[in-house]
Amino acid sequence: MSLFEACYRNDLDESWKIDDQLCGNLCRCTGYRPIREAAHAVAPLRLNDPFQEALGRSRPTQEPLSYQHGNQKYQRPGSFADLWDAMDATPEARLIAGGTDLGLLVTKRFEELPALISLEGIPELRQVTSNSDTWRIGAATLLSDLETQTAQGLPLLARMLRFFASRQIKNRATLGGNLCNASPIGDMAPVLMALSAQAVLASRLGERRVPLDRFFLDYRKTALEAKEILSSVEVPVPGPEWKLGAYKVSKRRELDISAVCSAFAVRLNEQGQVAEIRLCYGGMAATTRRAASTEAALLGQVWNRESVDRALVQLSEDFQPIDDQRGSGWFRATLARNLLLGFFLETEATPFHSLPDRPSSTLILAEQ
């Protein structure tokens, strides 16, 4: 099915995108290379057949919808006014957008969800707008769309999204779902926190803004109040003077949950001293958090190897990570120090690095 879709796409213009098209499909008979070669063969076809004609006529819509089957009820309001009414009428309902996480309650825990309210029918929740100062990203924006749109304007987000998940997942998962899930290893929280993002929370009463570093209150608990939703995220555009980095570490490079994810933002003054700093970690505590003691140790200091080395010990004051199946506490603590040191080394000469194209094998042959 991934190869079939590739025949009709017009944006597989780079080698890594074809690899990404196949990400999530496993072959256990050493068939990776011929499968990739097949993808290269079919990607440029742009077939002109009845299916292509049907695609041309297709105009998917998310019209308002409400139905009930047995004891289960599903609603898809088409406006904020209808959403507030649905939430008032069905206070026990769970909100759903992409469903990539909520669906696990059904497939893994065999739970029955008696009432769902979908956010997909409200167009404002999928809007992405930007100017020279700020991006406003609707909470129901698909992560695949966000990856494409932020590649130039917010490349730090695009860098984290590269290894967030497979394209199949990113085509359904939403930014708001990843944040409101409030997982301590959610990959989008550290990078948005490092960028000083604000969560825009909406209800029938209006909007309020909460800095993302105050949005996560406890394990799986956010600042959202009853009958309130995350409507968008506002992200200031960092200037060229900011040093930026985002990192995801897992047992596999592709399709794995983070052991530790982190994002860092540092602004220096004319004397080379740290004027602003945000060091954000996921996987180190019950919530995604800033390393406050380490930030304090570096603030006002000259940004060099000596000051970073001195500050690394403060990370043990900020975090006491636990042991679990993804890594021991010692591993996470060591990794947290190495990531900060690696960020310093990576950005010492250049403030930001985009990820290079991904090789599709561990063996890269030089052209003759």
C-alpha cells in the first residue's frame, strides 16, 4: 500500500523521502534493498488511470456528524459553538483528533469508550499561520503537515519531527494530541518548550495562554480545566543569534519511543555570555521539564567548554531519573549530560544544524 500511494504522490523528490515512505514496513527476509529499488521505480510514475481521475474528483470534507451505536456515541462538531454544546451535553466524552494514542485504549487495554467528540471538523484547529515574529499552530494540525510547513520557518521543529514516527503515524497524529497526552517522553514538548512556546487554551468563556513550561503539572496531568481544550500553540520565531538543538535518543533510530529527548536554546550577548537559556528534557522526570539549576549555573557565564563542564554536575540537582525498560537511571543521567555537551560542540561554530539526508544502509559507496 505504501508503494501504491507512492505512484500518485508528487512530492517524493528526495531520496530520504522515499525511505520515509517505506518507514514502518518491515521485511524479515532481507528484502530491504529490492523493496527500496521498487519504490524508486514507482515513485516517478504519476499514473494517469481511473484511480488518479478519482483522486482529482475527490474533495475530502469533515462535515458535522453525530451518531450512536448501542451505548457508544460519536460527535464531530463543525464549529467551536457546536463543540462547546457537545461538551456540555456529554461531559464524560473523550476528545479525539488523530486517535493514534487514544486508540491504544481499545486495541491494547480492550476498553470501551462510551462517548467521543472529534475535533477534526473544526477548521480553525488545523490552521497554521505565521509572520516574522510568531507561528500559531492549530492543535489538530497533522504532524506530517507541520513537518513540511516548518522546514524553513521553524527548522528545529522539523528536526525533531524527522524521527518522531513513521509517515503513516504522522499522517494521523496531531500536535495537540502529543501535548495533551502529557507523556513525559512526548517528543514535541521539549522542542516547543525550548522555543518558549505558549499553549492557547480555549473554552466557551474565551482564550487564555499558558507558557508551555507551566502547562505540564504532573504525570499525565496538564493545566487544562474542565470544558477547556488546547486550541493552538504560539511559537516565537528565534532570531539568528540563538543557538538551537533538538535530540531524540532511543534504542532504535526508527519508530521507537524515546529514552531521553531534549531541546536546547541559548542566546549570547555581545560579550559571549549567556543572556537567555532554556534546557528542556523529556524522559528524565514525571513531566517534561526545564533544567532550572543547570540554567542558573550557566546564565551570565561565558559560553565555553569550561563553563559547560562545570554546569553539567547541576543536572543531578535537576533530575533523579528512574530505572525502567528503556534505560537505567544512571544511563539517563549520563545521557542528559552528554546531550548538553554534544549541543555545545555541535553549535560552537554554527548556531543550528539541519539533519542531513538519511542513508538507507550502513554502507555508503563512494561514486566512482
